Amino acid sequence: MLIDDAAVATLRDEPFDWHFKALPPGFSGAPVTVGEYLAGSPRLTGFGTPLLTLERRAIEHNLATMASWTAAAGVSLAPHGKSTMAPALWKRQLDAGAWGLTLANLPQLRVARAFGVSRLMLAGALTDPAGLAWIGAQLDADPGFSFVCWADSPRTVEIMDAALRGAARPVDVCVELGAPGGRTGARDEAEARAVAEAIRASDRLRLAGIAGYEGALGHDASPSSLGAVDAFLKRMASLHADLPYEVDEPVVTAGGSAYFDQVVDVLGGLDGRLVLRSGAYIVHDDGFYRAISPFSRGAGLPGGAGPSNGAGSLGGGGLSSGAGSSRGAGPGPLRPAMHGWARVVSRPEPGLALLDAGKRDLPFDEGLPEPQTVRGRPAEALRGARVTALNDQLTFLSVEAGSALDCGDVVRLGLSHPCTAFDKWTLIPVVDDVEADDPEVVDLVRTFF
């Protein structure tokens, strides 16, 4: 078992109260739990604004599509859990066949261990002595716990070695290769080999693989970005052939949510286990990933395989397997599963509407929200509308002169970049079908940031 199902299930026993800003404004009466509230089959119109929602059908499609793609490609997936920090969604990814879970820092690791995740990758170096000691204790206390992290300098290895004195089990470490202008990672092969030698010289560490992040070298699907990614991955492949690993099956890991097709093309034939770390795919978006995802760029499923439904369920009644989508379940682009909802609170000028969602509620770092529909109004109500800016609590929506959009209207917004959406919400309603007139809320996803 890769995650403690019982621990995830207890999230439905949390009190549903004012601690969560998604609480419906009219909610009153005796205290109830999340599960008890959902038993009443609530509808989205009962929730206030601002609001972030997820769509069950899109999530199920995305889970199935990615699971089938990785299975057909013969590679493993350890989704980057920092995208959602939602154990219920982690469970869905693991139930759908993910090999493990990737995280970015020590606090995130602690959340994962609290929910019993038994195979974790830290996508980076851990140089906090207290954190390293905690990892050592976790490994010693749980023979079923598997952990791998990265190192990009001999100094990092020195810190790890000193902090793990007294630990019974060695920590598996991947050499991280980087590139000038990128993020972390040894900048050249000579430095990477020195890191590998330092790992092998420690009896508290094991040289377990090679790691890299190609996403820092490109930010679009232009030929120059794709070429930079390809060149970096070929450097990883060359270095991998030279490293004397200390495990039977070394890990070769790369692949965010933008260029995982190239990762498979270049690294898929290497000895060892190729582990992708794509995380945003589960909710996708209406912005950055919509434009750059391999599926959007025509990367079909290897061998022409179609997706199959992932197993498991979220919260016992929310994201259940096999529900399917009224819009089809075949291979193809991922679907945006997250949306913002904001109410018009001011129409101070003919061409301007102010909505009650801002930077504290919606992501904005990889593109501004896109107006999509107005609840209860025809599509013409948003003709020519576009978001021009967000401040802390408001969205500035430019509209055509004479627009019928009025105070009190609720606008659905397409969003870009899930990694900076989930951190703004501790509880997120899941609707069955976002296109319904009044979608049913089938679950409430808890996040831990």
C-alpha cells in the first residue's frame, strides 16, 4: 500500500466550519463534518464567491490518460505532489498506478508521511541536519518506507553524511545534473562525477540514480526551447552511462508536465527505471499547460493505446472510478479541471466590471484568468471580455460598452498554473460536471500548504 487509505478517509470527519473560506455563506445550524455535509448533495449555487472548484469528470479523464500513456511508454510516474498538496488527490494518482510521489521540501515530506505515503522522492537536496535526522529515523522505523533525494555538490553530500550518523539504513541519492541558467544541479559532467564519487565514499548514502529538471530550460514549445530540452536530456543520458551505481535498478528521473514526451524519447531506452515527475496533469489548466502540454502538441499515446479508468475513489463518494465523462474518454488533450468563480461587485465605468476574486484567490503568475461563462446568462454576455489585472481582492474585467453584465452576476473563469492555485485554498469543492446549470458538489478536497 503506497498511501494509508484510512488516514485519507479521516479527512471526511473534519468539521466543516468557518475555518474554510469555501464555506457556503448561508451555512448555519448544528456543526457537521465534511462527510455529513456532502451527504446532503449540495449544489454549487449554495456556495459563495470567490471560489475555486475542481471538476470530477476532467480529473478522471486526466488520471486515465496519463496512466495509460506512461504504461504504454513503459515508464514510471511519481507525480509531483506539491502541485496540489492534497492527499485525497495523491491517493487517486497512486491508485491509478503511480510508482510513488515526488515532493519539493521537508514540510511537504512530513505531510506525506503523516498520510502513510511509502515511496517518496525529494526533487532536490536536503541540507537541513534536523530534517536529515528525521528522514533517517523514518527509514529506520519503517522497513517499507522508500526514499530518494538528490545532491548536486560534494558539500551537500558532506552535510548529509554528517547528519545521518547513527542511522541504520543508508539514504538513496541521485546525482543531479543541471545547466547554466537552469535551477539546481551540477553545471557540468566533471562536477557531477565528483558528486557521485562523494556519495560512494559515504557508508550512509547509496548512489542510486541520476536526476534533472528540463523544464527550467524552456518555457514554451518553440524550436529553441524544445532543442534546449533535448540537448540537456542527451547530457543526462551520457552521464548516466558513466556512473557506477550502488543499486540493482538505478533511477533515471526527469520530466515535469511540459516536456515529458521528450524525456521518454531520449531517456526511455536507458538501463534502470525511468521516473517522470509530472504533477500538474491531474487538473491541467486553461493557460500555460494548455499551450505546452505534450498532449496539446500532438504527443499521442505510445502504440496508439487508449486510456483506461484509474482505480479507487476520493472520499468514498466523490471521484469514483469508472464514472467517465459525457464529453468522451478517449486519448487526446488533457482537460482543465480547475475553475474560478467570481461575482460582479461593481460596474463603475461602461467598459469595466470588478469581480470579487483577486491574487489571494486565483493564480496569476503564468497568465491572467480567462472569462468563460456567466451563470444564468447566454454566452453573449461575455463577448469581448478579458481580464486586464488582479489586485489583492479584485479582478479587473474589461467588457464591451453596452454589456449586459451587471452587479451580482457570477462569472466562471479559466485559470492558468495549478501549482499556484491550490495553495490559496484549504478546502476545494469538487463538482460533477462544470457545464451543468447548477453542478452538484460531490466532494471537498483538503489541501496542506
